[in-house]
Amino acid sequence: MAKIIYEVYQNQNSKNAAYGKHYARVKYLECMNTRKLSNHIAEHGSVYTPDVVYGVMEKFRSCLIEMLLQSKKVKIDGLGTFYATIECRKGGAVSKDKFSVQRDVEGLHIRFLPEQEQETNISSRQFLKQAEFINVDSLVKSDEDGGSSTGSETNAKENGSGSGSTDDNTNNTGDNTNNSGDNSQNGGTIGGSQNQGGSSNTGGGLGQN
């Protein structure tokens, strides 16, 4: 079973309603780049060398962006769907004929919706069931004691880390299936907010400014 290392932190934002409360977030061990991931794939009994895998992944990246810029969604079976959404300026245009891309559009984002088919569901709740959670403090304590961290593993549900969990950069990560667009506070989205290509929702996970 996969092991997710997490840390418990306190909300230090005095203007937030959750000020002083404690939550969990993932403690990342490493950021794997394309080359490292290619090597990892090649080591898993693949008949392809790391260079071949790397070449395919680089081609996938460039073609993915190309397709998104042609108003197409890209669905990777068993993983999820990539799509683009438009961020509009706050307030929006007063009328349809007054709308201007140059004035009213502030950004174009890449979003990702995890696979939600029954057999390959990796939405946030299903993904949670596949992971075992380890508190980073237990690992530190184990190292200080000179022992093994095996006996320090804890289950996510016992620690309640599924509620209000965040990573280092965003709050409530996962499939965000209830998010009906890219920038609802900024006048909504255009393009990516419609159900195209069989995607049931438009909640995003990955965004680029």
C-alpha cells in the first residue's frame, strides 16, 4: 500500500475563520522530473530503455499542450482528463457585444479532472482509500531513537487527516469536482466550463498562470 507522509500544522492566518486550528498536509519527499520518472518506468520491467521512455513523455507533453490550444480535451484512460479554462477579469463585461478578449481575459489555465469511472476511479475519496498515512513526527522520533519507522505508521482515518487537508500550496486538493469553473469569483469561465468530450465535471487540480 502506498504511504503518504504528512505533517500537522496550525492555521496562522488571523483573518481566517479557521485561525488556530490544526490540519494535515502532505510532506513531499521529492519532486521527480521527467528524466527521473522515465528511469523509474524503465526499471519496472519495461522493454523500453529510459531514453525511449523519456522521448515518449516529452512528446506527450508537447502534444498535450498543442491539443489543449486547439480547444480539445485530452483524456488519459485510467488517469483523468486535461482541459483548458479561461480566467476573466473580476466584474466581467456589461454585455455580450462589449466583451473583449484583450481587456476581459486575464489568463488561460490547464486543468485536470481525475478519472471517475468505476473501475479506475481516482477521485479524492477513492484515492484516499488507497493510501496509508504516516505522521512525519513519528519518523523524526524514530530516527532520534535509532529505531525503525515501521512501527510508527498510522492510518489516515485514525488521525482524521481527510478533513480540511491541504498540501503545501493549495487548500482541499484532489478532484475538486464541485468547482464549476476556473475562476468563479472573477466572473466565471469560458470554454472549459462546458461538458465536452464526455467529462462530467470541470473541477480542476492543476493550474498554470
